[in-house]
Amino acid sequence: MDTLLLIKAAIMGVVEGLTEFLPISSTGHLILAGSLLGFDDAKAKVFDIAIQTGAIFAVILVYWQKIRSTLVALPSSRQAQRFALNVLIGFLPAVVLGLLFGKYIKAHLFTPTVVATTFILGGFIILWAEKRQMGHVRVQSVDEMTPLDALKVGLVQCLAMVPGTSRSGSTIIGGMLMGLSRQAATDFSFFLAIPTLIGAGVYSLYKERALLSMADIPLFSVGLIFSFISAWLCVRWLLRYIASNSFVPFAWYRIVFGIIVLVTAATGVVTWAES
């Protein structure tokens, strides 16, 4: 295996882990990073989806106590059953819409220009949502969520099929607009990510299995390991951050970064690959 290719895999893993659970779009960052690194062929696109599993293992580790207690209590606890049902309900829209529109979106919207535009739009939506959400909290924890709350968050999660939108951003900000506290929206976003991203990774690997071989194991392993480590650090930091801070800095990051990408593309300073 080419050492340079392994270094690119490590960089992409770090990008995935650091951006997957922040409201700044991991897919968008992976598209831009892949464009700069020349790591954007068909196999690289499968790689980008597959290494999300490493980030999910980090979430499972951080939330293991809640996951374990829910699984143990599932046969007898109404609260555990409702929580598991809510995660399932929130997960289903992504399955249905992903199967219907996923191929079209990947073929036409996975470009740096689309990513930069949705970065900017998403940033303004976060600024608006943070102002609107103050004093409008109806649900304090994930255990208080109803199936209808879960369905609404699951539908909002589908917006992240457009690269640059951000899965975590859609679910967290969408949840806040629906009356969830910042903590509840963030926690449910993380729990919803477990079946969503594992499912997407397994499906992508199966669907594109003809592109892969045993020789790709080191490449994917490096990406998964670096994705796991960086995501674990990021999730632990984010849970501390949201206790006393808003998402406004992420909104401005999205806006500034999106403008930089559009300007560099328009002026030819950076040649972003339109794939």
C-alpha cells in the first residue's frame, strides 16, 4: 500500500471524526478535503461513507452507559421501549428517502460549489434558530420526547442528504426549533447517528463491493482508526461545550468558510474538483 495514500486516509479520517458531530457538515468537509488531496474517485466516495463507522464507535463508547441500560431494561421498561422506538422512528425517513433519492443526489450535488452554498445558508439558519430558540424549550431530555418529536427530527435529518447541510446540524438545530433543549437535541442527534451512519456504511460497502479488494483493508483501517480517535475527542469536547455555549460560532465558521471556497473557486486560486 502506498504510504502517501495511507497519509491521505489518515487525514480524511481526522476530518471525518472532527466534523461528523459538529453542525458544520462532515460530508462537505470530506468533499473539499478529497478535492484538495486528489482523493475523490469512486473508491474514495465509498471510503468517505465507510469511515463514518469509526466515528459512530466513538459515540457508542461515550454513551455506552445509556445504551447498555436501555438494552437491559428494554423487555420491561416503558421508558426504555419508548426511547428505542423513538430512535427507530427517527431513523426510518433516512432509509426511505435515501433509497429513493440517494443515487441522484450523489450524482449531481456532491460538488464543492454546492457544499459552499449550503455551508453559507446553513450558517444563517443556525443564527436564526439560536435567536428563536431562547425561551422556547418544551423538552429537556431525550426521555421526554414523543414519537412525533422523533419523526420530525428524522425528517429534518433527511435534509443532510444534500452535502454541506450537516446531519448533526440538521437534527440539532431542527430539534431546537421544535422545542427540544440544546442538550436533548444534541443527545438525540448522537443516538440517531448510530443506526443511520452504520446503515449507510454497510449499505455503501455492499453496493460498491465490486470496487473493493483485500488490498484496500489497510486504507480503510487507517481511516476508521483516525476517525474513531478524533470523533471520541470531539464528542467529549462538544458535550462540555454545549452546557454553557451556543452554536453561533459554528454558524459564522460555516459562512466564512463557504465564502472562502466560492471566492477561491471563482478567482482560480484553488481548483476545486467538480465530481
